[in-house]
Amino acid sequence: PLRPFVVGFAAETQNLVDNAREKLLRKKLDMILANDVSAKPDNAEANQPAIGFNSEYNALHLLWPDNHGEIQQQFLDIASKQTLARQLLAIITEQYRNRQTHEQDTA
């Protein structure tokens, strides 16, 4: 049987992508979602909504190893947390199906 598809989360204040990549590999995750928790509402640019805690908006970096072990990245730009959740479900579903197909083809 296939093992569970494991998604981790990384709330980082610095070196967002590097720290997320290290955690992805160290914990042997299928995917990691990283966000910058140092972004404060008072630091928001005039034309951008505040993101993170105490906000309805966020932005995420997604990292995952492809079938060859190369780390892939995708950035989800500032959007409502509800919109990000929908995007994440679609991406996680796609990556899960890709892994299933790859594992069945190599079994």
C-alpha cells in the first residue's frame, strides 16, 4: 500500500525558502508550505493587504521533491486564506496523484 502523503508547514522569520527546504528534506516530507511570519500588518505596502496572523490574507511558498529528487517550488501570491486553501487542495491533489502514478509505474 502507498504511504500517506505528508505535508508539513514552516512558519519562518528569515531564510524562508532555505529553512523550508532543509525541513522538507530532514523530515522526508512530500511537500512543505512555508510562510513568512515576520511580515507584520504595519509593514504592508500601501497597495497590498497585510498578511499572516490577524489577517484574512497570506502568501505561501510551496516546495516538494519531484520524481527525480529535484526540489520544485511554487509561490502563491497574496490572496485570501480561503483562496489559498482552494489552491493548496488542488496542488496537493495533483502532487499526490503524480506520486501514486510514479510509485505504481516503478513497482
